[in-house]
Amino acid sequence: MGVLLDLVLDVSFAPAPNTLALLDGAAAPDPAQVGLTAVAGMIFDGAGRLLLTDVVARGFDLPGGHVEPGERALATLRREVHEETGLRLPAGTRPRLAAAAVLSIAGPRPAGYRYPYPLSQMWIYLAHLDGPGPPVAPPAGSECRAARWVDPAAVRSLTGPRMWQAAQVRPGPA
């Protein structure tokens, strides 16, 4: 059975009233029941550093983004990591589902709201690379200014508080 890792009321990026619940990966709802809108990756290198990207709209965060129509979640993860950091996850990398952020909107559906309603979710994957992380830099045209490998002790100073930090994932083999 899954575990509730964090709960936030009325997040600013969604219509209020709403609730955002972070569940461990074992509790992730079936995407056929709760629409999957986005994925993100907690990617650690062999030195235990976390890959972060500096997104123009929100600062340092995990690489990730929206699932395109017909795209599978892991394909989205691989595409978004490359688009935001320049890194192509090695073929043998096997990300596992670490957490699901489930958004529930309690009020009426706002006009023009483009996401699944009243429930939607974002999946957060965990992956470990062998050896030190390769050099990373967002490709031309990316929504990101920079990407870098960050020691876990320095993550919060770059990102500020982020819900995914409640997943309490540590570097090391998956």
C-alpha cells in the first residue's frame, strides 16, 4: 500500500480550491483513471549528485515536462531530460516510479482549463547513472538557462522548498 508523503492545499498553479498530494510510487493512480499530464526525473550520478535544470519560468528544479498525446511516460522522461539538460539517458538506465503528485480540484471546472478535471497527476521517476554525470547543458531553444549536477546538501539552497523533496530519495543504486 502506498504512503502519503506530503499534502498542500490550494497550490498557486491550479484553480482553487485544490489539493496536491504527493504519494509514493506504489500508490500512483492508474493513468486511465487519473490523467497523467507530466513527468519529472530525480536523476543521480555515481557520485551521488542530483541533476537539476534552471527553468526560465521557475528557477532550478527537476528536469521534466508535459506528456505529449500518445506518448508513454518513460518516453516523455527521456525526451524532457534531453530537451532541458542535453543528457541522453543511457540505454541501460531503468528509471523507477518514485512518487506521484495528484492534483484534485474541488471547484467547478474553469472555462478553458486544458488538463484532466477534477483529478490529474504528475509522475516523478528515480534513476541512477553509473559513474560521474557527463557534462550537461540545455540545447539551443530550450526553456532552460542551465543544467548541472548538484551535491544533495546544496539542492535546497538552489531550488527552495519543492514538494518532490518530500520523497526523501537518497543517492545510490535503485
